Amino acid sequence: MVAPALLSPRTPSPSARVPAATLIRGFGGNIPFRCTRSRLLFVAPSLRAPESYPLRAGSSNLGMAAGAGGVGSPERDSSPTAYEESLNCLSSLITRRTRADGTNKGDNFDLMFDYLKMLELDGPISRLKVIHVAGTKGKGSTCAFTESILRCCGFRTGLFTSPHLIDVRERFRIDGVEISEEKFLEYFWWCWNRLQEKTNDDVPMPTYFRFLALLAFKIFSAEQVDVAILEVGLGGKFDATNVVQKPIVCGISSLGYDHMEILGNTLGEIAGEKSGIFKQGVPAYTVPQPEEAMSVLKDKAFQLGIPLHVVSPLDSGALKDLHLGLDGEHQYINAGLAISLSRAWLKETGNAEGINFQDTTFLPDQFVRGLTITSLQGRAQIVPDSHLRSQERNFSLGDLVFYLDGAHSPESLEVCARWFSHAIRDVTQHSDTQGEQHFAGHNASQILLFNCMSVRDPQLLLPRLVNTCAQYGVHFHRALFVPNQSVYNKVGSHVSAPADSQHVDLSWQLTLQKVWESLTHSEKDAGLSSTRDHEHSSVFPSLPLAIKWLREHVQQNRSTRFQVLVTGSLHLVGDVLRLIKK
């Protein structure tokens, strides 16, 4: 619900209009609102929308001059209220996904070219030196490695990734740092106001992700980055980032089954969507793939007359006894792809001079440094709960550590399980004859905190996670199932728990619990009850309540270290990070 302070009825201008995509349905009904520069405005159903708030000239200037396609210099208020206002506008662009394929022309993908013209970005985007990466698993990590390598080579980098975990500004990174709130607002309103003025019924406001991609193009061109690394949001062929017609190099990370309701039901169909980023004359790289997927990638490359380079995983010895900045054995696959993409970009752009590629045993120093300092939230991330330690300065017995990974496909959950098992083994001293693990002389207890989207099949996800952990002798003592804090149709940096937890729909979490119980009990026992609490699992109506239970459980069991694996959804991982980092 939008705060009443942001609502202001006004007499509309006769010539103003409300593009359909800019309406927010709020207050439980079809009440329209219009996002403008100054406030969120109530629009009576019988009235037209007021004109957009005019820009005011000022003295600041971000990026290039307005006449050269830059932001210009309007004065803006960068207060939290102004920022939340921009997020409300972003929320108004969120729509339900449709199948982006040939039957609906990629959900009208060609509109992206209209938007580029409206924003006068068709020229600047053609000058960006882009690295374009698609894939099912590891594309975000590959992009992060690539950005870090090229930054360590001395280049000004722009990185566009998705989704964000805590704040939407995470999606836009300049030289490894998320864009500042002030700059975000400048570029956001520059794009928003121009699109509001120029869109119409035939070319409506862009949908959420398309707007973010356009915003990324604006940011990177105005900030004059040397290289723009773009992670595909979904698929490839009809993804908003694929409006780039001539990237320098493109890559496809590991492929698997995900977003099948949109991309197709076979690996071949999924590979066909991903290979849509291949371009004639642009070198393409990938990692070892299942044969069904690889054959489609090779066919696509052959049709375009380009070679498809298959990259081997990085040999850890090439890092000169150092370690990758991102944890997990699977990251050596992503690192290998990132190295090839970085090397290809350097050579294609004529920037390889001064970088030693002659040593076949070790990587160039810039590459080693880039790979070892890479960071990415929510991927194989370990975060101790500082809340408990801040409560008691001499806190020595009992502990709570979160192991966070946004895995959400069968294959990625198996990888996540291997990482978690190795990670807790590294800090676990030994196991007794009953298999109970101990940490520094104290018990160690593993707990799963899980949620996934209802379009995914928990019968495929949870067994893969449980069975892989079991292979390493790791058995969860309890599983907690919670709904995400994040709301599908709302973008915000401050998300609160539902006011009335008694009326939260927990049907999906109860379904997940039944699948879990079937893995730990007999079939008969699993079907007896739909209650929220079992011997090996619990359903909580909100994430804060689950975190509260964990903290209280730790305080009641001072001799135990609780190791909580948070997985199944990047949104859940982001929600946990937001709560435990407060």
C-alpha cells in the first residue's frame, strides 16, 4: 500500500494521459496512480492524469552533458523518500511473465528498439564494448569474475546483473561498486520522464526488466565505461539485454532445467533460447554441456559461421596457491569461462598489450588478482549471525551461522549441497560413532531454511539436496519452511513482515513440508497431518519469526553450533541477508 502522504488529488491537464503500464493497483482495488517526479498521484477513474513534474535546471552534472545524451543537470532530492518514490514507479512496471517465444514475437521484443530511439540510446549502445553472458547456472558468477579480472587489468567496468538481493542498485555496478543513490535517481528520472512523454497505446511503457536494462545502457554509456558486462535476465533470444547487436564476445555458462514454463521443456529447447545471444562475427564461448544442449549450441554457431569455443574448468594450480573469491568447486567452471571471455575481449579490442599470456602454467597477475578478490552476495556466502554476539560480548558457547546460496534448480541444488557439506566439514573437527558432528569440542547441528517458487517441482529439488548431503555424511536435524518477505509485484529496499501472520497463505510451504517429511518418514506418516510442526520440520508464517526461533534455539542450546543452509530462492537469500544484517 502506498503511504497516504504520497497521494495528492489534482485537477488534470486536458492533454495528459496515463499509459496503462504505469498504473499501480492498490488499496485492494483498481485505483490508479501515476508516478511522477514529485510524488505518486491519485488519479480519479473519471479523470486524466496530471502532467509530469517539470525538471528544474541546476548546477550539478552527472555523466555527459544533456546535449550529448547525458543526464543533464536538474536539481533532485536524494532523500530516502525520493528513492522510495522511484521504487514505487518501478513497481508499477511489473507484469506477470508470458512465454517469450515465436508465438507472441518474444512478447513484442522489437519494442526495445523503439525505447532505445526514444531515449536516444541507439547510438551510445552501439559504442559500448559489451561482454554478453547467458546460461542456467553460474552466469552471475561468470560475469562477476569477468568484471573483476578486467577491472584489475585497469579498465573502467560496468556490470549489470539480476536479480538484486537487498537493493535494486546492486544490479548496476561501476568499477565493482553499486551505483550511488544520487546517481541512480539522476539516471532513473532521466529515463522515466522521457519514456512517460513518448510512449503511447501502441508503444506502452516498458515492463520492469526492460526498463532496468534500458537504465543500465544509460548508466554505462553516460559513465563512459570501457567494458559493459551484461548478464541475461531470462533466456537469451528475447531477453532485453539482447538488443545489443554487436557485442565484443558472448558466452554461455552451464545449462540445465529452469524456467521451463517460459523457455521450454527440453535441454534442446532451453539451449535454443540461450544461443539466441550468438551474433554473426562475434566469438562465442561455452563450458562443457550435456550433449543435447551442446549439439544445439554448435548448430546455432555453425548457422552464423562462428566458432564455438568449449572452455575447460580452471586448473586451481594456475592461481599460484591462492583461492577463488567465490567458494565452491563449481566456481572453477565459471572462472574458466570468465578467463576466456576476458582474454577474448582484450584481444578483440586491442587491449592485450602489457598482459603476459605467454606463461602457460600460471595466469597473468591481473587475472589472478581479479579471480581472488571477486565477490557476489548470495552465492556460497557464509555469514555469522552478529545479532547474538552483540547481545553477549563474552558469547563463547553456542553459535549461529548462515550458509546462503540462491540455488533453485535440481542441478544447482546438488552443487549447493556439495559446497555446504565441504564448508561445514572445514570447520567441523570430527564425528563421533553415532555420526554426530562436533565443532571445536561442541555439537554442530545442521538446519535447512527453504522456500522456492511454486512453478518449481519440490519432488525434484529437495531429494537432490538431501541425497547429495547424505553422501557426505550431512543430515539435517530440522527443516524450516517460510514464505519470502519479498513481494512479487513490489520493489523496495525496506520490506516488513505481514502485519497479520495468522492470515498468510502457507499452502505452498505446507506442500514443501510434506515432501520433506516423505524424505524423512514413511509414506504413511507423511500423509497423516497438514499441521505446521513435525518432528523434523516446521512451517513459519514469516521469515522474522523463523529467525527469532533460531536465535532463541541457540540461546537454549549453548553447547551447539547451528549451521543454517538458506537456499531454494535468491529472493529468500536476499530477505535473510536484509534481516540478519540490520
